[in-house]
Amino acid sequence: IYYFENSSWHILDDKYEYKIGSTGNWQLGSNLNKDENRNENVLVYVRKKATSSELASNPTSVNFTKNIELNNVKINVAENAILGTKSTMEYSTNSTDGLDGNWKICNEGKTTLEFGQGMNIWVREKSKPLNKLKIAENIQKENKPTLEYVYYNIATGKISNQTNQNLEYRINNGAWQKIYGNTDIYEVKFDWGRFEFRKIATENTLASNPVLKVNIKAPLSAPTIEYDDVKNTVKSINGKTASEWNLFEYRINPINKESPWISGELLAGEDLNGDKLLEIRAKATWDTLASKIGQIHFTPNLPLEAVSLSIHTTPIELNGTTDGMQYRINDTDWKDCANGNTQLKRRDGSDLNDMLDVKKIEIRDKNQTSNIITIWP
């Protein structure tokens, strides 16, 4: 409490006396700043003390309210928050003394704030700005991490942090993911691009600047696959025969891109008959990504063996054909078949009515042109 005298303000001294509440005892004014009761919600009476020539003045009352406790307010940089705040507080990031600067109202319990390097933070009671506290000064980043004992394996999807550093990693500028000290994590989705680590933010410090572990190279092109759609077999992958297919992996009729892959040495034993999509790629290694995916589509073989030849009809007919088949006579041009029965034509387009000059009749799958059988003789 201050009083005005001789054109200036003075803190309450022994020229005055005070008491706490209407039933309190009058005490010397200089004791007020030592009186713990003043920090509660109290009514304080003040009067000028009596002298040898004057009576005490009439008392004046001052209503004191309890200060908000600020010592429990603290920052948590990792959570991007000021903790322990109340809606009756406000904070500033550019004040120099807790009084100047720009101020924003706090939220109850926790106030979200994006921290920056070098930042100072003050909090104060909104209705009593003098009740203020500097809770952070010159916020700094963590030092950069050392990565000598941080390992990775692309093929197994593993990162191993064999240090005491709590880290975060990101791949190709993606979101940061945590990996704590002396911890292994699995099912990491590796991709090509920059593979970086940084120390995580703590309560009082920002995350460090990132450190590059490695630039992961882009996937190689899809493998070259030689196959036989008629025999429904794979002949070679990148020129390698089945004994070396352990370098590759495959899947058949995948449901989606997450469908599991099977090690390539098992491919030779697969049944590839029918309508099947086969995907093949080179396996990932500890430091390289799996290659791009090669696709081949096996189609069902048409039942050419079931087609019969009626030589007693005029014109002569093939029976049991489909429009996916073709025929030719004596190694001439291929002609399309019809569904059901196909009446045979000579080279000039006339009907074939006898077999006098017929040496050979063949049929084939129009799509699998190597799937050919001889139906005559």
C-alpha cells in the first residue's frame, strides 16, 4: 500500500497503521509487507497514526485478493504447451519485463504454443499484471545427434538405436517418428529419399537440427520376365533360372498393394494354370529398396483338344470351336473360327467340300498364338 505526500508516493511506513479485518489489531504500517495475511482475500484498514497533538485519522479500507500462484506454471516444448495455466492468466513471448509486449489469454489447464529458438516467455495474472513470472528464457535446440551406432535394415523394416539418445527419424521429408534410446522398431515403411534423424524436443529444449543418415536410392526397374503362357511357366527372371530366384519375390492375384510377398525359390512349384496375375520384384537388401514390380498375366488355355472335325458334312466343319480360335489349312493364312461350328473355307474363300488336297488342318488360340494343335491328319 502506498500513500501520497509532498507530491510523491511512499510505501506504507510507521506514520500509518493497519489492521486485517474489522476485528484485527492495529499494527505499525511497516509490518504490512511482512504480513503473510495480505496474500489472502482480506479487507485491510489503514489510518494515519495518532500523534501527541492529533488523533488517529478515520480508517480507509483496501480489499486485497489472493494472488494467483504462478510457480506451478511451466513450459513443455515437446508438447507445444504451457502447462498449469488458468483462464485468469495471460502470456507473452515478446515482453522484456513482464509488463510490456503483446499478451494473449491462457487456457484452463494447458495453453498450446509453438515454441521458437531464442524465445522468452512470461506469464502474469490478467487482473494484476504485477503478479508476473518469467517461465522460459532463451529457449535453445538440442545438439545434433551422432548416428554411428544407429542402424537400419530395409529388407527387414528395422531401425536399431543403440545409443542413449532419444531420437526421431523421417524418410523423404515425411512426418517425424520417435525411436527412443536403446530401442529397436520394426515394420518401418522405407522409401527413397533423405533418411534423417534428430534429437527429440524435451520439456525445455527444441528438437535438434536433422542429421542425414543416408540418401536411399530409388527402386530399380521391374525385372525382365520370360514366360510361356501356354505351358503356364516362368522361364527366367533377369536371365536367371530357377536356382537363382531366391533373389526375387512374387505374389499371385494380389488383393491390394499390402498383399504379402513369397520368396522366389518357391515360384517354380506354383500352379500358374488359369487366369492368374503374377507379380515379381527383386528383393530389398539391408540398404536398397525392392525393385519396381513386373507383372505378367497368365490366361486360361482354350480346350483345343476338344475340337472335332466333321468330314462327312458339306462344307466340312470344325465342331466345338469358339471365336477365340483360328484355323488354317495346309499352312496358309489363319482364319477366325465361329462359336459352335466353323465351316471351313479354301484359300480363295470357297467352301471346303472334300479332303482331296488337304494335307494338314491346324487350330490355335487367337491370343496364345503358340498354342497350336494339328487336327488333321
